Amino acid sequence: MLEANPKFKVRFDTYGLAPSYGPKNIRSGPCFITKDNLDKVVKYAGRYR
């Protein structure tokens, strides 16, 4: 299972992700940017020109 994979856990922690899947589906949609995760979003976002 993915939850037992150490690389998977590191990616979740690095990018501030949380699992959004169940036994019958995997959701892959937009994520909300809030004041709580803004620092991680800014760190990995591109620059506006």
C-alpha cells in the first residue's frame, strides 16, 4: 500500500498534501490554498512576470 511507502510519506509532508482517496476512488482535483498552507504553495510556485 502507498501509506507504507516512505517516499510517499515524505512527498505528502514536503508538499503539505493529504490523502483524498477511498477503496473505490482516487480523487485528483484542485486543492484549496489557505493561510495555513500558503508558505508551501509560495515556495513551489513559479514567479509572476
